[in-house]
Amino acid sequence: KNEVEQSPQNLTAQEGEFITINCSYSVGISALHWLQQHPGGGIVSLFMLSSGKKKHGRLIATINIQEKHSSLHITASHPRDSAVYICAVIPGAQKLVFGQGTRLTINP
Amino acid sequence: NAGVTQTPKFQVLKTGQSMTLQCAQDMNHEYMSWYRQDPGMGLRLIHYSVGAGITDQGEVPNGYNVSRSTTEDFPLRLLSAAPSQTSVYFCASKTGQGSYEQYFGPGTRLTVT
């Protein structure tokens, strides 16, 4: 079993829908990282969380340390949000352990 | 700042050939790392470095060498390329202890035939 599990693996939605991507992990962590990867592109950081909730524009990330679970929400989704979203946990000071990613497609 | 840069963007090698993937950062970050990304799998750590002159193995180090002679550069060497090393390679960096956020390079797509 992977230390970091994301669900769903693939998600297709219509423009304007509210999107939720989930991340569950089985190890103790110092922080959790949400990343975005566009097709053919590099990886960019969206959020770094160690507790509670963060918001940036239409993106919201939450984490529940006791339940070992984090969610990434996208409000009013847009086709430009189509990408792979990756959850990565930080069990120590240096290393990241990655989930397999969630491929999101937003249709106009 | 250019951030984290990687060269080349694409490379095709024949089995047995050697090559070096270049990674550089201009943010004075102490920590640098190399990951590979394969279909259906999360990114996996190959090697990492916590500062100039210090390197360590990650999850999948076999077939790869690294060195860190300067803070800025962290090259990844494939000694004798194998088809199993066909992958997309990402370099990342961050500041030292107490910082968790990593900055990723644009990636190198490597095909070994």
C-alpha cells in the first residue's frame, strides 16, 4: 500500500463545477504539499500546509492531521484548471513522498 | 532569478551510453534533489544533497551518480543507460532546515532505446 493515496485518480467535470481532490497518508508528517503539473509542463507549488486551511484565489486546501487527510478544492472550475494535481507529504525535514496524482479535466 | 533550470529538455540515448543531466538554481538553496516520474507512479527520489560536498541516496539510486561541488549545481549522471531509465527527470531545490517548500525545474524527458 502506498504511503500517500489520492482519489480520484481521474476526474472530468464541466466548467463551473466545484472540484474536490482527496489525499490520505499513513505516516506522520511535518507538512503536506499540493502541486500542479500541466501537460508537458513543469511542477509548480500550490500550497504548503501543516494545519488548518489555506486559500489562494479559487483554490482552497485543508488538512486534518489527526485523520491524516487533506483535500484540495477548486471553486468555479475553468478549463485552464485542467492539470495533474499531486499531493506530497513531508515525513521529515528533507524528503517528499508523493501520491500518484489526480488528472483533472474541465470541459467548457 | 531564473529559479531552477534543467538541460537538456529532451534526450534520446542508446542502451549503454552515458550522459549527464544538468540542474542549476540561483536562489542560494542548500537542498537539491533529483526525482524521476513514471506513468502510474508518483515521483520518486533518486539522490539528494543538503549542501555543497554532501550527497545521499534516495529511493531509487541505482544506475545514477551525483555530485555537488557548488551550491548552484547538482548534475545527475547516468553511467550506462538502460531502457528502464526512460522517464521524466525533475530537479528540485529548497532552502535548508526548517523550510519545506520545494521548487521544481521544468524537467528532462529521457528515452533510452
